[in-house]
Amino acid sequence: MNDLFGTDGVRGVANDFLTPELAFALGRAGAYVLASHGAKRPVLVGRDTRLSGPMLEEALSAGICSVGLDVWKLGVVPTPGIAFLTRHLDAAAGVMISASHNPIEDNGIKFFAADGCKLPDALEDEIAGHVAAHHELPRPKGTSVGTIVDRKRDVAAYGEHCDSLGADLSGMTVVVDAAYGAAFDLAPRALRRLNAKVVKLHCQDDGSHINVRCGATDLRSLTKAVARHPGSVGVAFDGDADRALFVDEVGEVVTGDHVLAIWAKELLVRGALPHDTVVATVMSNLGLELAIAEMGAKLLRTAVGDRYVLEAMQRGGFRLGGEQSGHIIDLDANTTGDGIATAVRLLALAAKAGGLRVLREQMQTYPQILVNVRVDDKRCVERDGVRDAIAAAERSMDGRGRILVRPSGTEPLIRIMIEGQDEAQMRSLAQTIADKIVAAQPSA
């Protein structure tokens, strides 16, 4: 793995690390690598609502055109829309400009191959090599340069695809929190076309507020909105709408783990869950593992990151996988986490079952403490003091829980997850480990 691409593309503070110059270089290197592997068709470029999006979009598109490939600009579109449309439009690749759930100041650039999947590590390494070495890449002239074409109209095909996955939602009221992000228009429209009554929350094209105290990263305002509309349910997306979380009729959160359990049971009944297996990450709740086992299926755990979930699904021939955070991948629907597709499918099941609350009760959640520690050096988790603290915490739990300490793949954070039965003990252990991580920093 190179130092430029993380687990979810190139990501950092826009106009600081992720500058227009870097976006231009990524466009040139990415297009050159794609073309060298035989892809001469147009490249799709989309973005979320971040204020830095148009700046990076122009630089990236110019870089792609400078090596002779055309750009089809889609404008504001969810990340799963890029994955779907890359296949649907037979494009050479798709590029999404988004930092997903990250803060406003961040942005990112993520490539999708022609099959709608994220680029394999080898191609990312090749692109990063050209960027780092400042290779003199070809500069075609005259009619050989690429062109930029506005193709916003094509985004409608993604919306129609999402509609095709749902069912009639007449009589259901859905509060939609789009986090001021990429789903601000598409998600309410999709649910209305399925006859739901939609209450819009944070559904504006406003990149100055993306993910700020709203959406899938902060469900408090959605929970309050559901309470103001008795009998309603809520769905929250993150900035690029590749994940969705839900609030049921009584204000309880429905996580990605709940969705996996609910959808797995539905597919099992249909005989449509290959190898009776669901793929999730090491962060998924113990309750999911027990629920999957109870229904006679198996849970395969991977490292954190939807790319690792997808890789395991493709290797094993599995259909369903996802993350607790709301990334749900159903390969019959899309090749990446898809918040809108998840929403229309889950709400269709809720309408049939008599409510989202009924479905949520299919999985019991075990207490889980999550603590994020901001760091300058993620390698601190390898130091003896931190390792000793983790080992001591595991011994004190005496086999009645799980501890996972890992560097974030997208932010300068160490994430601590402790799962068990005694919440007070878990909080104390998490704080002890967090203190050791802080003490292990170079400036400490």
C-alpha cells in the first residue's frame, strides 16, 4: 500500500494537503494508468456538496483531459451513484470527490474501475508512483486532448435504479436527514416516488454545513424530528450517501448491524443468501454474530473498511456484507455501500412487517464503548505501554467481551472499541487505554 491512498482514496484538508495541484496530478496519473490498461472511454466525475468540491472538480477534470481522456461531469451525486453509473454508462472509470463523513474542511478523491468497484491496490500504487515521481506523462495536442461534457441528466438513471429496489410505501412517514450532502435531492425524491410522506431535514445543497451536527454522524436532530411526527421513522445519510442509519418509531437507532441481520433473514427465507454467509467487520456488534448464528447462517469478519468487506465478498462468492456504521453492500444492487438503496429496501420490509420497530427487535445489541483519540503518530499503538494496557484490559474482561484498538484509515485518530456487559468497566478500560495512547505521542 502506498502513502497517498488510504483505505478510501486520497483524503485530507482541501487546499492544504489535497490541493488543486494534487487533484490535477491525480487526474493526469489516473487517466494515464487507465488508458495504459486499455480504457479509452470517458471518465465520470462526481462530487458531494463541499465548498471545495467545484475547485477540485475543475482541477481533476483538467488533469484527465490533459492526457487525452474525456470527462463526463455528473455534478452533485452520491458515491454509490458514481459506482452504478460507471457500469451503466460503460465508462472507463468513475471518480468521486468527497470526504464522506469527514469534517467540512476535508475532501477526498476516490477512483472506481469500469466494473464499479474501487481500484485494486496495484493500480492505486501505479497512480501514486506517477504522482510522486512527477513523471512526464503524454500531452496530446489539437483534437487529441480530452473534452469535458455536462452529463448531469444521467444521474436520474441512478434514482430510477434505487426506486426499482423498493416497494409501495403508502401510509409511511419518513423523516430524511441528508446531512446537507449528496443525497439532499435524490433521497427525498426516491421515497416520494414510492408514495411515502417525506419530511425533509437538512436536505439543502449547503456544503458549509455538511455533516455538522446532522446526518449519519449525529442522529440527535433526526431522533427529535421523528418524535415530532408520531408514527414516523427516520433515515440519515452521511455526506456522500454511501451509508444510512435509521431511527424507528419509538426513537431507537437502527444500525448497520441491525440492517444486516434484517436483510440476511429476508434473503435466507428466499433462498437468496449465497453460502448462508454474511460479511461484516471486526467492529460489528456481538449481537449481530449471535443473531446470524440463531438463524442458521454464518458471519465472516474482516478488517474495518468497506473495501475489505467487498474483497471478502468477491473472494467467497457472497452477496451481503457491510459495516455497523451503515455501509451496506448487496451485490445484487450495487458494488459499494449504498445509502439510498439500503433505505428503500429496509423501509419496504418495514412496511410489510408492520413497522421498523418490529424488524429492529430481530437483533439484541450488546453494550459497546467507542472512543476516538486524536494523534500525531498512529504507530503509537505498537508501543509497549499501549500494548501492555490493551493486554491488561483484555485480562480484566476474562473472556466476557472484546477489545479492538486500531488506527483510522481516513483520519488522524486511534479508535478504541470495547464490547461487553459491564458498561462502567468498559468506560474505565477505554479511558486507561486512551491515556496510554496520549502518553505515547511524540510531543507527550
